[in-house]
Amino acid sequence: MIKLTKRERELKEKLDALYLQWNQKAYVSPDPLETLYAYTDPLEREVVGMVASGLAYGRVSQILLSIEKILSMMGPSPRSWLLDQSPEEIDSACKGFVYRFTRGEHMHALFLGMRQAILTHGSLKACFLHGISPEHETLLPALSLFVKEIKRKGELPGHLLADPEGKSACKKANLFLRWMVRRDDVDPGGWDDVLSASKLIVPLDTHMHKIALALKLTSRKAADLATAREVTRSLARFAPDDPVRYDFCLTRFGIRGELDIRDITG
């Protein structure tokens, strides 16, 4: 059993209260996560999750518009669309797509990689599980192998899907894993039957980094992978089986006007 300091006990009480109050589906929108709720089949949800997490940067209103544009193109079954289209047809469908740094050729590369992974392994989940080893403390080694397999079919830039072998915090990939590996009122799961939430890493961006600094979960100044791991270790002292459980409610700061970070830092 982890022995907490007085400050840690007080912070855990505040985090648990925050989780109970704000970790609810009613507080999700606007968020890329909401696009996954329409898909009850995990085989569809994993495809949608890759699209939604890859485009999860910038203003949320524009993120949602770009995701909707892609999903409308893919029709009611994104997985079937991916498998039924030829590489040339996928290329044609993606032409003209632009969202900030992401172009049609980037989405084409992502789709080709996902398509080949599904054809080879049967699903993205099975592809990811191919890299799992019991001795790994986190899912990062499996994520690295997964990213390499997805990238094998084309030039897929790091801003869409980053490899944890570099210094990137891999926010989008870790966000995707949070959605698929956790299951509660917010995260829909789909991979939660075989992967442990205890091995997830916090999806760290500059916003979450500022919150982590304010809560003294880290003292590192760079929002990189080492910092994401440190923040995760700090949160694991409060919830070792599910350290990322606090991620959604913590990221409501700055989104929900009625939340003030000083309420839990004081």
C-alpha cells in the first residue's frame, strides 16, 4: 500500500471529488471524444478513434468539423470503407482535405497503414497486441511497434502519429489509448478486456503540462515524454490501477468557466 504525505492525501481527496463531479458524459462536448460514442462496435470505434485522436489539435470547433468531414466521407461503417476501397480510391477520396498541418496525403498514408494493419492482423487491437510483452511497465513499447507498422505503408508525419522512441509526449496516441483501454462514464473502451489501464501514460500537451506544474505533479519544464511519464507516476500514487483516470476532469480547467485550478492548488 502506498503511504501518502499529508499534502498528497489532501490532493487525492480533491482529485477524487473532481473526478466524481466532472467525469461524466454530460461534460464531454465539445471534445473529439464525442465522435466515438456513435460507434458501439469496438472494431468501428478503433478506426474512428485513430482519426479523431490524430486530428485532435487546435481549436476544438475546427477539430470537430475536420473529423466530421472525414467520417462523412467514410460512411456509416468506417472500417468497411477502409477495407473496401482500393489504395487509389482512398487517395482520391482524401484529395483536397486540409486541416492545419494535416493534408490529404497525410490522411491517405494513415488510412493505408490502418488498412494494412487490419488486413494483416484482423483489427487494430490485434495489431497493437502483437507488440505487448508482460515485462513492459507501460504500453509505450507496444505503441512504438504499432506506430511503426502503421507508418510502413507511407509517409505519415509525426504530428499525426508520433513514435514514443523520440522525445514527443505522443499526446494523440496516448489519448487514443486512453479512449480505447479505459471504460467509465467518459471513456468508451473497446480494448479494455485485454489491456490494463495501469500501463497508460497521461496524454500530455501544454495545457495539461501547466496543470501538472500547478499541482506539483512534475517540476520538468518541457512538455515531453519524460514529463508525461513523470506526471503519470505522480498520479499513480493516488490511483495505481488507473493513473490516467483524472486526465479528463483535469483538462476541464480552461474549458469550463466555473472551474478554477486554484480551487485544488490552495
